[in-house]
Amino acid sequence: MLDWKSEVSPGWAEISAGDGQCICFQQVADYTPPGWPGQRVPQQMHLDVIVDDLDAAEAAVLALGATRHEHQPGTTFRVFLDPAGHPFCLCVD
């Protein structure tokens, strides 16, 4: 989605922009996806991705396997779930 370089090894994954910015992920045994917007199973993290065009960005993330969440609390952003169930937002500035 970010078009960053990815490196994956057992139990670990990292994506990097190439300029020092990176996001790392660690595998969790018996993972349970968050139940957003509820807090019975809270979020572990949240990303807001700034985009120029919400419709075009939505089409792109859906093509990558995201799903649009049924709860959409705003008009300048849209909430999606990644394939593992983590919520993230596409936002216009």
C-alpha cells in the first residue's frame, strides 16, 4: 500500500521507505484481531495514511485485500481493515 521495501523473516516483518522511516511487525501466537470500534479486543496500533483522492485510494487498498469497515464515523477519512483485521484510515488533508 505504501510502496515501501519489505523484508520478512520468521516471526518478523519490516517495511521501510529507504530514508530511515520504517515500521516493524512481530508475529503473535494465537493472534486475535481487534474488535474496533469496541474495546473488548483493543487495537494494537493504528495508521492514518494521507491520500489525495479517497475514492482512488479506496479502490487501491481494496485491490490489495483490505475491507471497508461498516462503521464510518467521519467524512474526511475512511476506515478499513487489513487482511489480519487491523483498522487503518485513508485520510484527505
